[in-house]
Amino acid sequence: MDSSSSSSVGGLGTVDPQLQHFIEVETQKQCFQQLVHQMTELCWEKCMDKHGPKLDSWAEACFVNCVECFIDTSQFTLNRLEQTRKSKPVFSESFSD
């Protein structure tokens, strides 16, 4: 192990950029999986549990509408969070309150 990699891994306050990128990617994957799970649960309950076990044209249209609404809402929320994140420092003192 050379001195540059040992200082980025073992140094206090420094984070290996590759590790940081890996963690960010895995966190995004986890968030995506949670969204898919929530969407599936919500739309299944709304469109199938109340309508019956058959996937007919009504249930299909219900799923499409439910998924589109969920995606629109999620996109709006993510855009709002991104705007908020860009307007504030990453490590603000408000997190320590």
C-alpha cells in the first residue's frame, strides 16, 4: 500500500473518492429499490386488492395511472430536495441541533 492510498483510507477527515462514489451509488440504488417497493405496494393495494384477482383493462389502467402519479410525485419531491440541497451547505450546523 502506498502512502497516498493509506492517507486517503486511514487519515482522519479524508475519504477515499472511490469509496465515497461507491457509497453514493449504493445509496441511490437502495433509494430506488425502496421507491419501487412503495409504488408496487401502493398500486397493488389500490388496483388489485379492491378489484379482485383478475388483471383486466380497468386494473391495467389503474396501475398505469397509479404508477404515473407516483413517478410524478417522486420526481417533484426529488427536484425540490435537490433545490434545497443546492441552496444550503452540505454540513450545516442545523444538523447538530
